[in-house]
Amino acid sequence: MSTDFVPGRITSFKREQGFGTITLDDGRQVPFDAGICQMSPAENDAVLVQVGKAKWGNKDKAVVVKPVEAFALGSNATPLARDQQIGLLQAQHLLGGLTEETLVLIEKDLPADAPLVAVLDAYYDVDPTHAIDDGYVRVYDLAGAPSAFREVLPTLSVEAADSIETLVAQLNAALRVNREAKRIHKLETGAAWSTYYVLAHEQARALAKVLPFAAAPDTIP
């Protein structure tokens, strides 16, 4: 039995019988029993799955199922590999256009040890439409920040500020006043520019162990 946790989504669950099916991000479908879940399962839940073998037929089955948030909040799960990290992002409805072929082309031009955020930035640079859809913002300087954020937050009034940090704080305050579920989360990139994701709180919490947030999502009101 592998001790790794693989991202997936509950695609069927019969509550009365207590069993269902999880579709893993690698395409496999594995059955699960409610008794091995570390939460109350429901269809369409994003989960992390430990896969083992059934006693009969040597088929794969889920032996541990935990919510994505359990990993994000500091569980003892094995760190995810690159494809699993990307799968977790896709489970949170990001990177919808990133195919395996595209990923191979992107990684070919990056160092072998390039962090996930470098892969994301390269992908969105190639496909800026998906950057807007996913709420990904790259800011080079204060002068260009208002227009950059306006691309992904067209319903907000984006005014100039004395710093990018002040601008982001103002936009987050506006999102809060408008009762929007999303907030702007800065990523640590080590690059000359600043990078942000505009994410719903649940998405940000689920991805806190994958994305290098400059501040913990729970600290952003």
C-alpha cells in the first residue's frame, strides 16, 4: 500500500449504503467506504486519498480519505509530487487548460528544480486568458498594478495607491464590503515582480501547503 496521498474528487456516494466512488486526478476510479473517511463525505468533495488493494480481485480501493483542508492545515501527509500539486490545483478549479503536453513544453524551458510557482507563471505567460479566468495577477511595478488587477476584478474600482501593498489592502477591503468570497493572496516568487492569486477562502486554505503564500490565508480578513 502506498503511503502517498493522491488528490481526487468524490464522484458518487450512496449515503444510505455508506459507499461511493472517487475519481483520482490521474483518471483512476477507486471505491471507498464512509468508515475510512476523516470527514462526512459528499459528492463533488475534493479529497486526498491513500490507495491500497482490495482483499478480493487485487483491485485498487481507497483506504484513507481526508478532506483537502486536512493536508492544507498541516497533516503528516507525504509532500506531494509536482503532478500531484498540479492535480490539487485542478481539483480547486484552477489550471483547467494545462494539459500534460503543455506541461512538458513548459518544463522543458525551466530548470529541473524549478518551484511550482515558476511553472504556474510560465503557463499563464503562455495563456493569459486562463490567467484571467483563474484570477492570477503578475505585477511588475506600482504604475502597472491598477490595470493588472482590473483584468481579474473588473467590477471593482481600482485606484492608484502609494504602494502595491496598500492597493491590495484596499481591494481586499472592497471585496469584503461587497460580501465577495474571494480575496487577493500574494505568492512568494523570489522574482523581480509580484504575483497574486484571487481565490475564494476555501480554495486558498486548501492550497496553503502547495502555493507559497506570503501570508496564511486565514490572516486575510
